[in-house]
Amino acid sequence: MSKIYAMYDDDATLLHGAEKLVAKGVYINEVFSPFPIHGIDPVIGIKKTRLAICAFIYGLTGMSLALIGMYYFMIQDWPMNIGGKPNYYMYQNIPAFIPITFEVTVLCTAHGMAITYFLRNKTLPGISAKNPDPRTTDDRFVMEINVVDSGMKESDLISELKGTGAIEINKA
């Protein structure tokens, strides 16, 4: 399957070019950029992310681990009278458990989201990068289009890309 990479020097030019191509029925496979381009997601058909649900689940897991751990350590396993506060029941100690619960919740959420980010973006150690041009990490923007999915002949697609303001077009 042949791919065409259209390079742009401005994010607004790429965004307007993508809108023109999508209006003509061209499917844009991927966009590579040095920073997020606001408004490109609905244009190229990326659905709303569900990462917030993952963060909420990781937070609930961290909060549960913190409360269960503190219940076990402070009430069941080794109850102590600290500062005149007996540790016989969980409801008596909730105010003292809030800082630790918060910290463990944040810890689990941050680590879980970092791992999820690496898995979702396929950027784990040992996996080769899929960046078509190293200039996209500096100041260029690249649009990847599969010729088969575009519904156009390759020569027509290249002329359309030139009409959208692409400064360089490469085939792969």
C-alpha cells in the first residue's frame, strides 16, 4: 500500500488543507506535528478520548488501596493510641486518613496514566518510532494519506495536495 506524505510549514495551512481534502472525500490516515493542532481531531475523524475514564479507574484503585491498607495497618493488625486518638473503628479515623488517601490516589493515577500513555501510543522501549520525517519534531507538519483509501488517482491526489499549500510531497 503506497502512502503519500504532504509536508506543511504552518499548522493553520495544514488544518485548512485537511478540511479541503476531507470535504472531497479523502481519508487522512495520520497527522504528525511538533505540537498539538487544535481542531484537527474532528477534521480527520479522531473520536473523543476515553483516557479520562482510565484516570478515574486508576484513582479509585489508589483510593481503595490506601483505605484498605490503612484499615489493615492501623486498625486490624496493630491498633495504637496515637495522640489520644484510639484506632478501633474506621469512621473515627477518616480525617487522619485523608492526606495518605489523597497521596496514594495521585500516585496510582499518575503511574497508571503514564503506563497507559506508553501503551496507547506504542512508545515502549524497543519499539521503533513511526515518524516519517524527523523535521516534524522541530517545525514541520506532515499529513499521511493512503492512496488506496483516498478514492483518487495518485496524480490527482498529489495535485490536490499541492493546491492545499503543501511545501513538499513524498511517496513511500
